Amino acid sequence: MKPPICSICNIDFAPSEGGLIYFDEDENDKKFNERLRQPGFVGHPTNAFWFCKLHYTEASKLNHLTKKEAFQILKEIFT
């Protein structure tokens, strides 16, 4: 797993001060995440992203979208 660094502002934070959000899987995510479930394979799910407490709430509202769709919206909100 990747360490808790916000995917919006890049700050390092304690997991209790934000959270990990899993967005809906696209086809590439499904393939990679299936490999993650195989014995001996390690890594971070390609549809899972850390968000600090300032960005977690808005990002969590978009977890039904793919990462590409969600980050397009988050970019509009936070820039």
C-alpha cells in the first residue's frame, strides 16, 4: 500500500486525519486488482487514493465514479 499522502495537496498525514477512497474500477483497474488478489503479488490498488481531511469529504462523494471521472471533478473543485 502507498503511504497516506493526499492525492490533491500532497501532504503527508496520519490515516486518522483523512482516508483511503476506492473509486469505481475501470477495465484496467479490474485487471490489475485481480492480480493483486493472487498469492505473492503485492501493490496498491490502482483505483484507491489517499485524501487528507480537507479533501476527503468531497472526494468520497465521487467514489461511484472512475478515478479519471472523479479527478476531473476534483480538479475543478480545488483549483
